[in-house]
Amino acid sequence: MKAYELISNNPEETWEIARRLGKLLKPEDLLLLEGDLGAGKTTFTKGLAFGLGIERNVNSPTYTIIKEYHGRIPLYHMDVYRLEDSFEDLGFDEYFYGDGVTVVEWAKFIEDQLPRDRLAIDIFHEAENQRRIVFKPFGTRYEALCEEFFDENPGN
């Protein structure tokens, strides 16, 4: 699998990268966000939401697990960090195969419930405000999405 990388020098660049990606997303797209606390997962999701035409403020669904937002297509934002039992049926398939884009933070906690095809995005601290954002596509849809995104945004 080919991985794609970008460097973001501040939160505004992280937001802008995600906004541009959001414009390319389609219903049933699944993005997995991993990164340490404070890495920029919520900032990334806010930019993605704006790219989907969502004007409402987006924040982390830490205590609610799933938040829904409506724009050009719906955004289902999940934070599964606090799930105690990954085998609990919370109806994830309805979101994964629904009419919107699903973003899952801390997806490693529900790995056994995730579809095989997805776009994993890891955000790493490089310096105080600098982040390395790594896109790992799984499946032809996400390989094509990465090719399109990086062709339109070479080097960021």
C-alpha cells in the first residue's frame, strides 16, 4: 500500500488540507483519524466539515460517541476512545454504509467492526505547531481519492 504525506505548519494549514479533502468526499466514505491528544484530529475534522458544506461548529464527540452534521452530504463524527466493549453493537454499519461521510477518531478501538476499505489518516507532532499528516488508502476508492487529492495538491 502506498502512503501519502503532507506537512502542516500550523492549525490553519491542517484545517485547509482537510477542507480540500472534504470537497472530494462522497457518501459512504470512511476516514479513520489517529494521533496523540492535541495532534489536530478535531481541527482536521472541522476543515473536513467545512469542505462538506457544514457551517455548524464541529467539536469532538468524546462523551457522546457520535455526532451528526448536515451539509452537502452528512458527516458522522465518531470518537470511540471511551468504548469499553468493541463488540457492543452500536449500529456502526448504518453509518459506514449510509448516506454520509464517517470520520472515526481512535478507530483502533473498534478495528474488528471496520470495513476493509477506508482511508486511514495519522497525524504526528513534528514540532510545536508542525504536523506530519499521513494518508493510507485501503481499497481502490481510497487509492483513487488520494491520487486525485495529491494530484490537485502536490506538496500540499
